[in-house]
Amino acid sequence: MKVSGQRTQSKVFKVGGDTPFYATLIFLGMIFIILLLGMLLALIFSTTPGKIWQALQSENIQYSIKLSLVSCTITAILSLWVAVPIGYLMSRFQFRGKNILDAFLDIPIVLPPLVVGLGLLVMFHFPLWWDQPVMISEATAEPWTLEALLREKLNFPVTFSVPSVILAQFMVACAFAIRTMRNTFDQISPRTEEVALTLGCNRSKAFYKIVLPESLRGMLTAATLAWSRALGEFGPILIFSSATRMRTEVLPTTIFLEFSVGDSEAAVAVSLILVGAAIFVLILTRHLGNSKQMV
Amino acid sequence: MIEVKDLCVRAGNFMVSGISFEVATGNYAVLMGRTGSGKTTILEAICGLKQVERGSIKLMGREVIHLRPGERGIGFVPQDLALFSTMTVYEHLAFSLGIRKWSRSNIETRVKELADWLSLTELLSRKPLGLSGGEKQRVALGRALAFNPSVLCLDEPLSALDDDTREEMYDVFKTVRERTGVTTLHITHNVKETEKLADHIFYIDKLLV
């Protein structure tokens, strides 16, 4: 007997293959990887070791390498000094307006770099008594500004000199260091500090004896990231420090200056130095990230 | 002696209120209750890690409610043990003694004595990473006992251990009690643990919201 609507023979159910799915993922991924690889290979093969060596003999480029290394190292150290306390406070304490402050601290990350430079420049040259500017002297007709105060009273000019390079790098690099330190402290259980408190520590002893040693790898990662961010910084430096040879010239400035005068070989040579530094930083941060200890 | 009177502690949106109990000097008390009943909150309040709204906590006759955690003389073993990942077992046992500025030789003597009791002598140079559950437990206990506290607070100390290790730890707790005479408050919801160790049992059956 055949019952209407009922299947007498069950049909074998087939699940479609996964190949199209994987092929799409790989195809889309490969577009980016090929572009990246092509870009790096083009840089490498458009010059020779001899040309790089020749570029490195230039006094301007030597100064730029030296200033980059010194300013980035100072920036990384300063960033760590600021990122550790802010990261710790943001990780451990709840307070009103914390979400707003959290977003505020990310401003340098999302702000266009040129705006950071312009903001610093305007801040340093803003008349201190803006409703009725007070002049330094009647002859110059220059009002008192933060820049004038530092220059006249402390003999420490900032704008268009080396301190401005460091400050411009610091404003962006520090934001990355803060984020890294906050994540580091988030991963360290507050329980260890609480136990230290019961064992006789006050807050600062618990911080120095327990939290800081446990966050050492995070601190190294934050410093490395800050250093590499500072090394690639160009926009804020161009506005706040200008691009003056043998004065405020860092490696990205050199690329810009060499390229603008038509010496693309020197620009490529300096770019390869930055590529080398970036690869070194990548390897170092990956190594630090992978070898985290767990209890 | 531990005397808690009409204790009221706020923990987030919850409030543990009207808690009173006493544990005589040298006794071993177990505080039982369901998960979320506020047992850990009470223990943390006694240790000085939670702000108390009102009430009184006296340890060995001294009101401690306004004292900082390190001034209360309590050895605390939290549920997750919270070992210091960068320190060796020796440094764990010596930690509270270094803070109290004991001499190097006195610290060494005390650490050796503790390591001997707790079978940690072979592990003194090791870090927590790679220690077994029972070994970590003994390190946390040794760290809490090193400075001769008058009170020991244990927050579900055996919850993460297998049955064999748990049996071993019962003996360790009994040895500690015999040797130190420390007044102990132990939190658990395990009935067997309670039967093996407790002189007194307290139950918390409701949490005020």
C-alpha cells in the first residue's frame, strides 16, 4: 500500500564540500599578503648594498639615524613612566567617568598625526593671558607663551628643536604604551596584591614587590611598541619641529627630504633601515608575547 | 580568638548583614554556605580586604576593623592561591619576614623549619609554574604561616584538588594546627572536609540583597 505524501525510499543526504569556502578565504587573504610582499620586495630589489652603504656615508643621514635612535629611546622611557601609573589606575580602580577617560586616552591613536603636531604647535604658542596678551618686551611685540616662557626663563626652547621631536613622538607613542600596560595589568590577578597586603605590605610595596616584577614582560612590550611608533612618526614632527637638516631631521623626515629633491635611492636606503627596525620590533614583541609565564 | 558581631559588608550590589560568630583561640572553625551566600565576602572583611559598613571584628581581643590588612596578624590563603609567579618557593616563605625586616639568618631558619613541616625542602628553588596542585597549596599555606599569624583564614583551599591530594592536605592542616595552635577559619561547602577538620561549624543560609 502506498500512503500519499510519504516517501517509500529514503534519499541519501549529501553535505556540500568545504573547498569553495576555503578557496574564498585564501583568495581574499592572498590579495593583502601579495601586496605587502610585493611592496617589501620592490624596496629591497630597487637598491643594492653598495647604494645603501653610500647613503649611510652622508652626514645628514648619519645625524638623522643618531637623532632617531636617541629620541625614540627617550620617548620609550618617558612613555613607560607615564603608561605604568595610568595603565595601573585604569586597570585596578573604578571611578565615575572612567569610560570617558578611557576613550580620551585613545585620542592620539585615532587623531590624524598632522592634527597632533598642529595642536602641540598652537598650544606652545598660545598667549598665556589671551584676553589681554602680555608682551615679553615692547621691542619684539611677542606675547608670553609656553614656548617663550621655557625659552626666556629656562633657556629651553622646544618648538623647531630636538625637544619638540621627542614631545611629538611621545604624544602618539605613549597612547600605545598606556593601552599595552593596561592590558598587562588586567591580566595580573589583583588577588596577588591582596595577599601581599595581608602579609604586611602597603599598597606601594605590593606594587613594587609583586605587580612590577610580574608586569616586566608587558613593560618591555610597551617600551618596544612605543619605540617603534616613535621611529615611524612623521606628521606631528613635520608640523611641530619642521624638517630642518642637521637639527630636527629623523629617519622619516630624511625619506621625505631625499624624495622631494629627487634622490629616490637614498630615500629607499633609509626606508630599508626602517623596514629592518620594524621586523626586529615585530620579532621581539612576538617573542615577549609568546613566552609569558602562567601560574 | 575571632569575635565577629553584627557584621555588615557590602559587596557590589549585595550586602551581607547581621553576621555574628565566635571562634575560641586555637580552634578550627568551618564556615559553610551555598555558592554566592557571601562566605568569601565575610572572610575578606575579616582580612581587611573589604570595606565594612558596620559591626565589629575582634581578633585575640583586639578590635581590628580600622586596622590595615597587614596589621591584623592574619594568614590568608585565597581560593586561587595567588602565588607570586616571579618568586621561588623560598621567596614565598620568606616574603612576610623580609617585610618585617627579620635578619637573614632568622629568615633562613624559619624558612627551613616551614619547608620541613610542609615537605617543601626539595622545592625551595622552584617557581610556582610546574608545581602540582598539592605543592602549590602547601606553598600558599607556608607563605601565610611564615610570620606566625594568630589567625589563619582559608578560602575553599581544597576545592581544586583530587581526592588523594585532599586526604594528604587534611593531614597537613592537622599538623599545622598541632604545631602552631593557630585559630583557623576555613570556608568550604564540602561536608567531608568539615567532618575531618572542624571543631565548630557555622552556616550562612541567606544573603541580603
